[in-house]
Amino acid sequence: MAEPDFYLSDEQRELQRTLREFVAKEITPIAARCDAQESFPKEVFPMLGALGYLGLRFPEDVGGSGGTNLDYAVFCEELATGSAGIALGLYVHMALACAALERFGSASLRRDWLPPALRGERIGGWAFAEAGAGSDAGSIATRAVADGDTYVIDGAKLFITNGPIADFLIVVASTAPERRLKGLSLFLVERDRPGFRIARSLSKLGVRASEMAEIVFEDCRVPTGNRIGREHSGFLDALHTLTLGRIGSAAFAVGLARAALEATLGHARARAQFGQPIGSFQAVRFGIADMALRIEASRLLCHRAAIAADRGLPHGREASMAKLYATEACTRIVERALHYHGASGFMSESPVSRFYRDCKVFELGEGSSELQREMIARDLGI
Ligand SMILES: Cc1cc2nc3c(=O)[nH]c(=O)nc-3n(C[C@H](O)[C@H](O)[C@H](O)COP(=O)(O)OP(=O)(O)OC[C@H]3O[C@@H](n4cnc5c(N)ncnc54)[C@H](O)[C@@H]3O)c2cc1C
């Protein structure tokens, strides 16, 4: 049988092969420990930076390695087979913080921050969500008030991945509350700014190798030059960043589901009951076939969205469909993986129990499934 992604170029196959080796050597062996300790292995940032992977999709003038959205999807899938938690921490840095900075930041912000960030020497985070604003960005209450050649930021951001370890955050704040979505702006806020405070670290059900915090801004003064993009255009800029980000979320779901399938194939061959491997029972075989089918459908949707973006074609609906389908399929696939592992999969020591805790978040973040369905329906004209 042909490889399911036989259409990838020779360079993309090589990228896939080297990443597979990297993940097997550097990520998979530490995944369980990082999950148990709820700590992100910060050394992974400079390792991936030195190999040029953090710079994927970024232009060379800011220290990037170039490459396409399809390359990036290949990267995300491989990474998530090793650890969805580590993948999430890297994703927030690359696909949200650095991507927004690269696309909308001023020349001086790009020059000062992107090269060290793409080498993995500075870690970024994305501060959008608040206690009162999750799916509804129009409810963002963090204020940024212009004062001379500065803005003064006040408010609190919740569920911020990389919050405890980030050197800088891209903060979504309201510069014109009465305009709601049309009054949002983006700011780069350095961790050492007076008025920037980590209120608390948060412990999670899954993706525990990524670290999370609540961040408070109290009278936090940043120069006007720290604004990213035009004043009040923050929602559209964030939306653009998140749309491309959805391709990454879909690819993570494919990678995590693939890890679950591979574990299940091994278990179905090795585990015998009633005198035969459980993989010889038709009910199990059909279930495993469905897992493989859903993974390939997810990957095709994900790669289609990436290719559309690479060709400069509209890709909002494609990215939403990929994210929606792949993340829901992943949850189903991982649930089946645990089911076919029986009690052994339910044990904390089993990677499958970690996959089970990890998978759900991809349906929630980056716009929940309901929001993706809403966007798809709107794009269909209803
Ligand atoms: C592990 C993890 C990491 C995260 N990292 C970050 C981060 O780095 N930065 C950041 O800013 N945020 C982060 N978040 C927060 C994430 O962005 C939010 O979880 C997401 O925006 C959804 O918001 P919410 O959780 O408040 O859910 P809510 O918006 O309160 O939604 C709750 C439920 O209501 C449904 N719902 C809401 N609105 C509608 C609607 N109009 N129609 C139908 N159903 C609707 C949702 O689908 C969901 O099922 C993270 C969250 C998690 C769990």
C-alpha cells in the first residue's frame, strides 16, 4: 500500500523522517515525566531552534527557515505523536505569539524579538482568554489606555499556556470598550515590565507538560511601539493568526490519534484472550479500521487547508473543517484506543491513559467545535 501521504515532496518526506527520529529520541522518552511533574522541558526550545524547526514558516530576514503551511502541518503531526503537552507549549509560542509578531509587528519589534524567539532563547505566550471572555472575544475586559507615548494596561488573563515560563506575551486588550470587537488591539508585553504579575499557576487534567498561569496587569505601562498592528484592528489580526493556527491544531489531533492507533495495533497483536490475539476478533478489527480511516480523513482535511493557505486561496472554511473534524475524530479514536487496551489502558502508567486526558482540549481551544460549526455555516451563507 502507498504511504497515506504519498503526495508529499521529497523534502517534506525528509522533514518527516528527521522529525520522527527527533521525537523518538528527545520527546517520547520524557513525555510521561513532564506530564507527571506538570513541567515543560524548556531545553526543547533551543534544541528545536538550533535545528531550524522553530523557524518553520518564518522568513529568513527574522531568523526563520522558510517553508510552507504544509511543512508546518507535518511538523505538528510528528511532534504530537510524542507529547501533546509539549506540542501545545511550542504551538502557542510559534503559531500564535511569534506568528502574530511576524505578521503584524513593527520592524523594530520583529528585529528585536523574533530572531531570539526562533532560536528558542525567548519564549512567547498568547494572552486572549479571560474569566469573562472565552469564546466571546467581544467581552474582553482588559483595558489598554493611551497615555502620551505609552499605553497603560489593566486586567487579568486566564488559562495562559506558557504563562509561567514566557519571556513575552502577545496580549489582546480593549483600546475602545464601546466598540467591543472593533475596539481590540494587540500588545507585546515583556515579563519584566512593572505591573506584570503571575497571579497563580494552574493545574490541568491533560496536556500537563505545558504550563499554564493566570496573569494580572496592574498599571502596566508599555511603550506605544509595543502595539502590534493598527489600533483597534486586534480582533481581525487575532482571527487571522488563529485561522492559520487551526491547521496546527488539526495536525496535533492527527499526531495524537496516530500515537493512539499505533499503541492499539501493538496491543491488539500482543494481547491474547480466548486463545487468540484480541486483534483477531472482528469487532476489534472493525474498530481499528475505523480509527485508521478517521486519521487519514483528518490528515487529508488538514493538508488541504494547509495547501489552500500556501496557494494564497481562501482557507477559513477549510481550516475550520480540518480542526473540527480532526479534533472530534481524535477524541473518538483515543477513547477507542483505551477501550481496546482494557484495564491496562486505564492505568496511569499507560501512555493511552495520558492520550485520553490530552485529547479533549483540542476540541475546546482555538475556537470550540461549536464555534467552528458556526463559522462553517456562516461561510455557507446561512
Ligand atoms: C489547555 C488549555 C490551554 C489554553 N491556552 C490558552 C492560551 O494560551 N491563551 C489563551 O488566551 N487561552 C487559552 N486557553 C483558553 C481557550 O482559549 C478557551 O478555553 C476557549 O476560548 C473557550 O473559552 P472557554 O473555555 O471560556 O469556554 P466558553 O466560551 O465559556 O464555552 C463553554 C461552552 O459553551 C459553548 N459555547 C460558547 N459560545 C457558544 C456559541 N455562540 N454557540 C454555541 N456554543 C457556544 C462552547 O463551545 C463550550 O462548549 C486554553 C484552554 C485550555 C483548556
